[in-house]
Amino acid sequence: MCFFPFSSMAQLVKGSTRLRSIPVRFRYLFLLATIFGSSFLLISITNRTEILLVNNDQPLNSLDLHHYDLEHDTSFTIKTEGCTIPGLIALDETIKLFNHPPKDLKNCPNANYTLLQHNESHIWVDTEILQYYNVPKDGNMSCCYKPFYRPKSIVNVFSEHVDDRVQYEDCVEFFSYIEVEHEFVRVSCDYDQKTVYEQYFLFPSKKPFHTFGENKVRIQPQNDTPYYNVIVMGIDAISRLNFHRTMPKTLEYLKKKGAIELLGYNKVGDNTFPNLTPMLLGIKETDLKRTCWPHDSASFDNCPFIWQWFKEAGFYTALGEDSAKLGTFNFAKYGFIKTPTDYYIRTFLHEAEVNVGNTKDFNSYICMGNKYFYKVLLDYIEDLTSTLRYSKLFGFFWEVSMSHDYLTYPMAMDDSYKNFFERLDSSNYLDNTVLVLLSDHGIRWGAIRLTKQGRLEERLPFVHMLLPPSFQENYNLAYNNLKQNSKRLTTPFDMYATLSDLINLEEINNEKIKQRTNSSYTLNRSISLFLPIPKNRTCKTADIDDHWCTCHKGIKLSTKSLEARDAAEQLVRHLNKYLEEYPHCAVLSLAEVLEVTEMMAGQPRKDEVGWREFMVVVRTAPGDGVFEGTLRRRGDQWDLAGTISRLNLYGDQSRCVHHYQLKLYCYCR
């Protein structure tokens, strides 16, 4: 780590003949400056941040020490007229103790002994692996190739499992290899009357092109107008700075390729669903009931998702997640009756999860047989882009199995994501593709959420936008606006407007951007990132509830003060109000006041009339639940601003309720 100072000294020796002609006092000054500069560099290099990573191409106990220089601007994250987000350091002293490699993460069973290999057209038996399954090379092992699919016929459209319907075809037996002719396949291999191996396979073959709402096949429109493929890839529950800490290789690759990072991207809801709804529909979760999702047991078929507009513009569409149980539209919800996109892999994921899912890690299975589910999703995206290389594609993909529950598990995915992007790049697919890598929020529970930085990080998910090389040249005003907006307050609503602009690229040519910039859009809730986000934008104009807004300044109150106790009691009162119609849930009481902070937005005038706002964190009994909420006080009246968050895991405490929000609050009697 001291190569640069030694190099400087080597140059000094090489130039010694020239130094002799310099007066002695100048030589001493020169040497002194060199020594001082070298010492400074030694100190700087010694103070570089070290991040331990799990290299998932190696066994988990083999660690790769990777160094990455993190940004150290501590004054602010963004600073505009309307919003100043406090400066955060990735490895702040309060965060360092949480940033360790995942000790309990398990490898998938038999991860290095894959009996069945495959490519895009065939599945075959790897005879070199037979011995690990106690099968002799000349043994009579037979395999059953069993295709399955999502049937169009539906027995009960009101069933909560309507999105999980499946139909299997007859088994086709093979002994050494078989040609693939189906999208979803289950293969099981038997020897000596026992199943020795079972795995599921996913093949994204080219499909006929259908327009939205039609059953007729028609030719995909000719690509005679400029277009970019659009790939949106989500990694659940990773803040901007946790992405820096846990996936620095992927971060470094994206920066090298010129990806633009949104520093002021602020979430607008608690968990995944209320943050993806604005991104995919352009509306709030609370607007769904009066538009397209009237009640919790309804399907989402009537909701106009962004992929439908891409479909109408001649794009193939894809929707894929790596967990069926934690699916965005299926966790405590009914999902879709119709197939929402051209490529929809929930049927596959559900069957694989139920039949060969293993290595359950708190909320979900992380392995499909001997392969991590997140790798299944990455491989699928890569195969799909290859299949549709010469067709327009909009794809929305979401990883949740590895990142949802644990702060540092993303370390295990870093190499896989970096290698994935490198392969896409080497295939030249990124030359005509806008790729968005993002998250919905930061980690929402655990000890880190009891720190101030953890609270802010939870509200500031990461976003990186990687644009094709031609974008800056062809749409330079839009590109420059995007770069400028990387330091402005932005939201998932803006991401919806941005994706909408990519349906028809005429919307972002220079002339159109000039026209739109002169229009009255600055107070809109959804503003495309290709337009200038106003400097005076506030959480209010961006429609971010005060509870989620990171633009505030906070003043801590003593937890023993009467006002702090009063605020804490009010928060528990609101919790119990949520639960009053559910007799199976215990009445909660205040066990401990953990933190009360008065939130100051700007500098109020001495005679200002209005309300005071408090961020309150409490521990309740029974169950030791830790909850956080924002309360507004007007005189003696206390009102809840936004929703109440849970900061620790609830396990099976809420087993008696099935509402996806109430599970956070209920302690079953």
C-alpha cells in the first residue's frame, strides 16, 4: 500500500544529477517537501476504508478483502433551497460494528455437484458427477423431463391461489440428454428406485408477439424509430450507503461505466409495495382502492402498470422475482388472474420454491435445489436478453430472497452482480439498453435501525442509472438534466415519469426537452429525471410524508421528560387504534421510551403558528416490539403523520392476522 511513496523516492534518486546543480538550501526544501508529501500519502492510504466481502465464487469461509474509497463529504448528502439531507459516511462509527460478513449464511446443498447441466437447447447428465450421488457410470439411472405451464383455464377466479395455478404434462424419460422444447421444466432422476436428484429449469424461448388485450398473434412492429431496451433490476432493502458497503465491486463497475447515482432518492412509503406502486403506476398505494384495486382480496388485473404502455409501443414485457412467498403482488395479496406480461415466471418460482426450495433463512428459502434463487433470476435475465436481442424489451425484475432480512447478506451477491453486468456489456447488449439498478428502501429492522444514520438510510434507497453510450450524444439535454438531478430530491414517482419518457424517445430530444422545461411542471408530484427538478422542491411538493422525509433537522429530547413520555404514550395509543377491531391482538402498553426527537424543518420564526413534530421510538409490551412514528402536536392535540414503522423482526408473533400491514403491529394473544 506504499507503492506511490517508493515511486516518488525512485524518481528522486534518478534525478539526483540534476539536484546537484541546485543550491543546497533549495535541495533541503525539496527533500523536506517530498518527505512531508510521502508521509501524508502514507497516512491517507493507511486510512482507506476496508470492506470485507464474501466472494460467492468461493466457499463462504473464504473471504476476499476488497478496498474501496468511499466518499467522505460529511457536510450534506444533497443541499438545495428546498431540501438539505444530512451528510452521511458509509462507515460511520455507529455503523462499523454492523458491517461484518454474514456469519450464518449457508451454501446451497451440493452446490458444487450439479448432476444435470444445460444450455439454451438441451439438458444432459454430467457423468463425472454421478459418483457423488452414489450412482455408477454404467448404472441404469433414468431421468423424467416434465414440462409445466400456467393454464389459461381457471377453476376459481376468487381463489387466493389463482396466481399459483399450474398444469404439468406427461413425463418424458431420458438417460443421457434431452432436447428442450418448453419454458418451464422439472427434471427428476431415479436410481435403484430412489430419486437421487431433482431440479427445475427455466428457458425463455422466443414467443409470438401479442398486443395488449388481444389474443391474436401479430408481427412485432418494425424497429424503424429509435428505441432503447429498458431493464429495471431491484435489490430489496438496500440503502444507498449499504450498497456502497456491501456491494463495492458492483458499485465500482457501474461508476467505471458512467452510471449516474441518485443521492437524494427518498422513499415515499414503509415497505416494498407502497414504494413500487408509485414507480410502476404513478400513484400512491392509498389511491389504489379508488382506481384499480378496490380491496385486499382483489387482483391487480385492472391496474395500468407501466409495462402495459411499453407493450402498446411494441415492446416485449417481462416481470420476474426470485421469491414466490415474498412476491410484491402476492405477499398477503392475490396477485394476477391474467398473465400480466409476455414473460412471467411466478408459476415457475412457486413450483420450484414448493418442491425443491430449501435452506430457509428467516422469511424465505434462498436455494432452489443446489442453486441460489437470486442466481436463478440473474441467469434468466441474461438468457432473456439473449433470446430477445433483436426485439424491444421492457423488463422489471426484483431480488428479495438474499437481501430482505439481513443487512450484510448482499455481500454474498457482489461478485455475481458485477460478473452479470460485465457479461451483458461484453455481449454489447448495454449498447442499446437503459439499465436501472435500484432498491425500494434500506433495511427496516435490526440494531442498525436504532441509530440515527440507520433511520436515515432506511429512507434513502440506492438508485443507479446506466445509459447507453449513444444517449449522451443523442439526448444531451436530457442527459445533463439527469446528472444535475442526481443531487436533487427525487422519489419513485419521478422514476415512473422517467420510465414513461423512454417509451417514445421523441419525448426527450433536445427540442422537446426545451419545450417541456418552459412548461408549468415544477409543482408536479411526478417529474421526469430528464427534466430539471426544481431547486426549491420540498418533501411537501414531492408528496413525501413528513415521517419519511430526510430533509429535517432534529433536536433530541430527554426520554425522561414529560413531553417525551406524553409523545410516546400517544404513539402507543395510535398503535392500539390500529388493532381495536382485531380481538385476537393484545392491547399494547408502553414498556420503554427509546428516543424522542423534535423534527425541525428549517428555522421557524419566533411567532410562527403551526405544529411541532416529533419522531418517536418506543418499545411495547407484550412482545418487545420496537416502533417508530412521527407525531404532530397542535396545542394539546396529537396526530399521527404517516404510518408507524416496526424496527425489529416479529417472527410468528402475528400469526393470527393475515393483513400485510397489521402483521407489523399485532401480538397474538
